[in-house]
Amino acid sequence: MNVFFEEDGTFKVASIMSETDSALQVESISGKRSKIKANHVLLRFDAPLAGFLEAANQEAEPLDLDFLWECCGDEEFGFAEFAADYYGRKPSAIESAAIAIKLHSAPVYFNRKGKGRYKAAPAEILKAALAGLEKKRLLAEKMARFVAQLKAQQMPDELWQKRDMLLYAPDKNSFEYKTLDTAANALHTSHIKLLHACGAIPSIHDYHLGAFLREYFADGTDFKAEDAAAALANLQFEDLPLADAEAFSIDDSTTTEIDDAFSIKPLADGLMRVGIHISAPALGIAVDSPLDVEAMQRLSTVYMPGHKITMLPEAVIRPFSLDAGTIKPVLSLYLEVNADYTITKRESKVERIRVADNLRHDTLEPLFNENTLAADSGHPYWANLLFLFNLSESLEKARGKYDPTKPPQIDYNFYVSDGVISIVGRRRGSPMDKLVAELMIEANQQWGALLAEHEVPGLYRAQTGGRVFMTTKAEPHLGLGVAQYAWSTSPLRRAVDLINQRQIISVVQGTAPAYPPKSDALTTHMRNFELTYKSYSEFQARMERYWSLQYLIQEQIEEVHATVWRENIVKIDFPPLMTKVYGLPALKPGTRVGLKVQEVDTLLIEFRPKFISVLEEAPTILEIDEDEVFIETPVAVELPKSEESAPAEVNPEAT
């Protein structure tokens, strides 16, 4: 005797070996023996096992579900009785099994009420269920068509409409995501790679930029307070005294927000008066005004090669930027300097100053560098620059940071024109660089001290225990060797500096501070700035990495030289890249190696070099430049960021 039974939701057949009231020992056609419960048996039959299920399935195939549903009535029924009614006679075992298989295969039509028992679904429920099934069928057909298009590197229009979602904020429950996922899995590639292959990423640069803009400038980069900004162009500052000296600035050629300048004037008894002049937008932007609200949302200018998103609108920048040939309001720090470059007096003023020149790095450095310090190079500002450089070295020594033996570090400026990248190195610590950096440190530490002396809160950068952090109290910055350090010299580009400038001006002019002690607004702005500024800096580093990789492609570079930083991480000489080298042998930090460029992927920001050879063994004494931050996909490596060498600015326009 054989049995037709249900087990784990499927139908099976077997021969009975033995049985009790509650269970049977059976043997399948393959010879496998098992024990089944008696109530799982639906049908006993004498027909041969071989071919039984195949015949039953073949019999069930042409049965019409709609007809079966109409014939079964409204009451609960068993499959065997229904089979007899359907065939109008005693059905064969194969026919009964066919009915069971057909009923079981259509839960939409027939609700299960137990082993071998069913009840017809109500008409309205069946109608809705069938509509749902038809919708799924059509979606499945459409997905199959779209998957075929994607595999052929064609982007279906319907998926193109959801391109932004697929690129930046994938909804895993959406039809479009599931379609893309199915195609990507079939091709063994990533979603982003497939979208790029299908033309959904026309510009890799814009794809990376778009990810950043989506998060931080979801409503676009246009300013909402343009009308308020335009009104600043008509502000008059004639009530402020006019300085009795003319100023000049030193910036990169791409700088448009000029917020610092210098002046020098001889005094009696061999003294020289050095002026550090900072643009004063705090005089025109009222606290909590529409312009201020927007500035405190942006918190900083965003820098990237070839482009920037300013913190303030152009209509605000121009009235305060220290452009050559203009008279602008400034916050000034004056230093009276002896012949030995010691400072005898410091004084802060809010005033106007005439800006004589905007000196630019590219034209200044050939005439003012290490080799031109001994004799006049012919530059009209050479004497003044030499005095400021000597003063800067004196200031550096006073901080305990002067070290002429320290190997030079290189900063890189990225210039993009019509998609062509040029990368220009500039030696950090050069006379031009040191001059500006040290005078900015002097201003930031002295104005921080001024606020602390008058018990007016400000926003400080501090470093203790190796950790750099922001605080509203004057605390030491050990990395810089100063008792306090308050960012104050870039108010056109950084919200912290704008906030601190308001506080400093209140002390200089003897008015109530914009942010009183224990100000919640001050603390909130500080926390927001820390998070935002870190994200902006990471984005800038990512885009500089993108353009460095693009440079490798553009120049068709096949081999590079590098220095081992640690383990399998190396620093490429040029372009400025740090990356992992898989398969790099165990080498000491500082070892010089040659690498073959294997893979450059600007879409995923990946660089895969291959080790070729050791070029030079590591020196006995090695100083490693840890002032590097780079982003590598899929692994991100962040190295400590030093603030010592150029703390006044952390962006491509830094001086």
C-alpha cells in the first residue's frame, strides 16, 4: 500500500512499511525511510509510486481555477469529496491527488482549513487578491525588461527619474532600487558602477559634489538674504578714524575674500609700528539678522579645487574685502617693534584703512624667498617684507617653535580650468608663508588674551593632552606654544572669527558684548561649527584626492615614487596622495619605494598601486610629516592634523 501525504507544505508519496494508529514508517521511491504522522496522510493508493506525482501534476495542470472556485460552493470541503463532485464519479488516485495539488497551489482562491481541507475565498477578497497578483506579474515583467536594459548599459527612463534617490539616498523597498540591485548582482558589480556605465553619472566630479550639496545645501547654494546683503553696499563708516598708514595683503591668486593685510610705519627712537588689519564685517552684520542667521547656518566658506561656496554673499564680501585701491573698515592690532624685533607695545583699534596693494603668491615668491633675503630683489615691498619676516622669526622663537633643522613641508594648491587640473607645491615655512602665519598667530593669541582679560567670552582653539578642541574659555594651545588662541583673522570666511570679532570690537569700543557670559547662543554656534567645519574639511580633502587621481589619468602617469609612512601605507611624492599598497613587503617607515600605477578609479576614489622596488632605505633618524588627511574608499585613513604651521587658514587660499 502506498500513501499520498503532505509534509512541510509539499506533497510526497511513499510505500508503507508499518503503521500504528498515530504514525507510519514509510519508504520513498529513492529508498529513504522516514516516519510520518497518520494525520498527514491524504490518500492511500495501490498504483505504482514511480511516476505518480508526475502524472498527478500533469493532470492538475489544465484544471481551471476559476471553474473550480465556482463549483466548490461556500462551505468548507475536503479535496477527496470535491474530486468526486468534479469528475462526477469516483476519481482515480491520480485524479484525487491532482485536485489536491491544484487547490493547494492557489491559496488566493482556496483558503486552507486543515490537511486536505479548503474553503473558497469570498468573491470581493478574491477579486482584490487577483488584482494584486496581476500587478505583481506586470511589475515582474517590467523589472525583467529594465534589468535587461541595465545589463545592456542602457538607463530606463523610469529609473532615470529616480536617479537622485538611487545615487544618494537609496530606498531599498522601492521598485527602482530592487531593479538596480537585481541587475548589479547579475553583473557582479556595484550599484554606482552600474549607474555610471548606464550614463546616469554624466560627471563623476558633479556626482561627488552632489553628495555633499545634498547633505549641506539641500535648498541650493544661493543666498536667501540677498536683499539684506545688498543694503550693506551703501553702509558708510566715515565716523571711524582713518589710519595714518597704507596696507597691503598677501594671498593666493585665486583669493577673492581678502580679510587680512599689513602696514609698516617708522616711529621715533628707531621703533617700527606694524599693523595687522582684519576686515570688519562685524560692523555691518547685526546679530540674529537674516544675514547672520544664514552665516551661522553655513558657518564657513566651503573650499574645493576649482570652486568654493562662500559663507557670505558677494554683496557682503565686496564692501569689506580689503581690495587694492579701496578704503575699508578694519579691526587693527598695532605692534610697536624695537630694532631687535622685541615688541614694546600692543594696541587694538577699530578704524578705516587705505589698501594700497594685493600681493599674490605667484608673482611675489620669485622676488621674496630664501635666496632674496640677503639683498634687495627689486620688489617695491622687499624692505617691508624683510622686516616682517624677521619679526615673524622672532615671534616664532618666542613661542618656542623655531627649528631651522626641521625638514620643509609642502602645501599644494589645486587649480582647475575647463576640467584640466594643475597642482602647484608651495613650501610651508618659506619667508612669505612664515610671515603671514606668524602675524596671524600673534593677532589670534593677543585678541584671545584681550577677551580673557576683560572677562568677555569668545571661541578658542585649545590643545592639551594631544587633543585639539574648541572651548569658550581661554586655554593653552600647546601645539602652537601660546597661552590662548582665538580664531579672529578670517571673519569673511569663518563664523567663529566673525563671532570673536564682535566680542573684540565690544572690548575695544567699550560696549556691551554681543554674546554675554554663559551665552547659550555662543555654545550652540561653537558646537555647530566644530561638526560642520570638520565635514567641510573632509569634503575638501576628498575632492583634492579626486583631482589628484584625475591628475594621474590626465598626465598618463604609469609609475610613481613614494615614502613608506607606516605598515602598508605610503605617501606618494606627486601628486599628493596617501594610499595603501597591498602586497607591500615589511619596510621601515621612511623607506623610499617605486610603485606601478595599476588602477585609478575616480568614481570610488580608489587608487591601487603595485610595489616594484625599494629605491632607498629608511634613514636612521626620520621625521614623518603627519600633517596629512586623506580619504580612501572603501577604507578611510585619517592622520593627525597639525595646526602649527598655518593655523590662520585651513583651505586652499591659506596664507
